[in-house]
Amino acid sequence: MSESKVQANILKWLKAEGHWVFKTVVCNRSGIPDVVGCTTWGQFFAIEVKFGYNKASKLQDWNISEIKKVRGIAFVAYNLETVIKEFSNANVTR
């Protein structure tokens, strides 16, 4: 599997669950997470997708931290299972 396939699986699941979502392709700001959207319950989310041994950069980690500070959902995901878990936890605590 590759990062693009992991990302495709995540996007497919998010859309099937009814969330508004898009993949960032070109952005005028560095470090923006790969997948951005809004949950069905109205909460902003951002997901940095990684594969294998890749890690988030310091700037990506900073952006994730900033999103969390304003009560958005933000995290690094290496697989769909992480996304499902994070969304389940976020939906319970809303």
C-alpha cells in the first residue's frame, strides 16, 4: 500500500459517513494537512496522512496543534483505523 492509497481509503470512508471533506492539493500555506473537512456534527477536522516510516514535519505538527487549540479535530493517520477511532472519540466527547 502507499500513502495515496491510504488517503483514498480515508477519503472514501469520510464521504460514505456523510462528512464534508476535500483533499488539499495546492495551498498557499505550508504544512496544511492532507485532508480537511467538517464532520456531520459541525466540527472542523484536518488529517495529515503518512505511510510507512514517514513522520509529520515540525510545521505539520504545529498546524495540528493550532487546530486542536481552537477545538478542531486534528491528527496524523497512518491508516483508516486511526481515523475511525479518532472520529469515534471526538463524536462521544462533543
